[in-house]
Amino acid sequence: MAQSKMPAPVLACNMKAIGPTERPRYDSLMKKIKKAVKRQRELTEGYAWDLDGTIASMPEVAESVTLERRCCPFLTLQLEASGDGPDYSVKLLGPEGVKAFLVSEFGLTGKR
């Protein structure tokens, strides 16, 4: 039995998915989140950011994830927290080619 090959998802954002009234909030959240990155880890399927929760709160990151999912549906975004400390991580994962996309779109350097 031959397996049908699923087409690879298109790695492109729909920039209109975040409207003009939400765009300033999204931009503000992303700036804050990038400032909160304590460590960036390269993963097999993407990257993880270990975040300083005193700079960007988990509800703020969850809000940005909600917006990001609309414009980049090919991304898998995961928030992880353990214990009761303020720090946590967010994973940005996806199909083949997503690492180069993330480096380009989010200004990731590949290492941090």
C-alpha cells in the first residue's frame, strides 16, 4: 500500500491576521518578550526561549502566543513552567525549514 505524501506546510505569515488595532499591542509584547530572554536553546524542531518572568509575565506571553497562532499557523508554540518561581520557557517549533524562518522573522541568531 503506497503512502500518500502530505504537502509540507507553507512557512509564511499572514500579516493581515493581526489587525491594525492589535498590531501595536503585538509589537509591544514581542519587544518585551525578546528583552526577557535569558537563554535561547536550539531544539531539533525549532528554538526555546528561557524567559525572565519578572520582565514578561506568563499571561503576556500567552497573549502573544494567541496572536502569533493567527498569523503563523504552521508554528507550534508551547509554554512551560515548573515550580513556583517567576521564570518559564516558550518553545517555537515547526516543520522542516522553521529554524531558518524563525531566524529571519524573529531576528534569532541561531545561538544565544
